[in-house]
Amino acid sequence: MQWMELADTALRYELSGSGATTLVLVHEMGGTLDSWDHVLPALNQGRRVLRYDTRGAGQSEKLRGTADITAMTDDVRALLDALGIGGKVAIAGCAVGGAIALNFAHRHADRTAALVAMGPALSIPPERHAAAAAAADRLAAGTMRDVVEASLGASYPAHVRFNAAHYQEFRARWLANDPHSYAAINRMLIGMDLNPLCPDLRCPVLVMAGAHDPLRPPSLIEPLSRTIPGARFVQVEAGHFMAVQAPAFVAATINDFLRSVGI
């Protein structure tokens, strides 16, 4: 792992594999670049893979106040430029990472060869804004352990804990999050709506949804995929954290998609 100081933040990252093409992986809220550990060996064969801890996550610089989706999106381009990775890249993201990836594909279309959006968290319905703000305030005043059972009970419920060791590792890593940064990302989602960007995407797009994800279920994500020109939709036997809960299927699905578009 390495670190890079950009204009106004410092990020931990890893660049692995080799080849003429590059895939960027963006983890979920509460995750780190380690969220991709179980799919990485299948994805970096014949291509480079760049994964990193987003602002506020893992061992990247922490956040206070409210995060900004534009800044988090532009971090990807800044990291690519700093590493000398030119041309177009494929980008994949899960949940909030899916929102960053989708925003990158729209905002930096000149650098995007393909997009994989896994249960992308593009907005929070207005009727949930007040509850989400109150939850963020409570979290910022407490610890991750205060909310771990409720949060992972929804995003990583018992019936998708197919691998007990993977779950225990994920839970321990999740508990190590900075609650202020986690709250800041929650607040960002309250004021964000990236849904209007979907019809304007012009690169090949794969949209994935976890069959057992109560937060971003297929009933929400499949209609979203139909607003994206030419997008493919795949349902995964997993919950919210697909790359951890169903790594073999996720890796194979992403590989098949990328190879079909020459990446």
C-alpha cells in the first residue's frame, strides 16, 4: 500500500497487476480498499487495478463537517493523473462508491471507458432526510460500535454471511471507521441526487443489485438501470456488500462485462 497527498487530501492506494487497460475500484461507505480483497486476484490478471481509501475512510485523511461528492469524484482523476495513468479507464463502485463511479463517468467522460455501478447510492428520498440527519448527529457524538448491529443487520444480515471469516473480518474493519467521517458521508447523501445524470451516460454500463439488499434492492436498482442508455443489469445473490458476500460471482460478472467491451 502507498499514500499520495493531493491538493487538499491524502489518500491510501494500491496499484496492482499489469496490462494496457486500467480498472479503478471504489469501495462502499464504511469500507476501505480491502473491501475488494476477494475479487482482486481475478480482476488484475491482464489489466492494472487501482483501488484506494476514499476521503474519510481507512487510512486516508479524515473528514469533518459535510463531505462533497464532486471533491470525492475528482479525487479519482487527481490520483490517476498523479500516477501517470492516462487515457480512459474502467471504473467500478459499490453503494456510495457506485455514486462516485457514476459521477466520474458523467463528469469525466473523456477518461471513462466503462462503468460498473453496484447498488449505487445516488440519493436518499426526501421523506428520510430528517431521520438520516438525526442518525448522523447521533453517530458523530458516539462510536461505530453504537450502530454496528443496526447497520450491519441491514447491510450484512445473517442470511448472506456465507463465509463466517469474511464477515468477522469485515465487521472488525467496519468498527475501525472514524464516526465523524462516516457521519459526514451520510450528510452528503442527504443533499445529493445523481439520478438525473443517468440518461446522459454514454459509456458501456453494467448495473448490479443484491437480491437480499434492503437498502438498494433490485426493485429500485433495475428501474434505475433502464434510465441508462444500453445498460446491462445483473442481480447478485448477495446483500449490500456484493464484492465481500459473493466475490466469485461478482468477479466473474465484472470480468465478462469488461472483456465484452475490450477492457
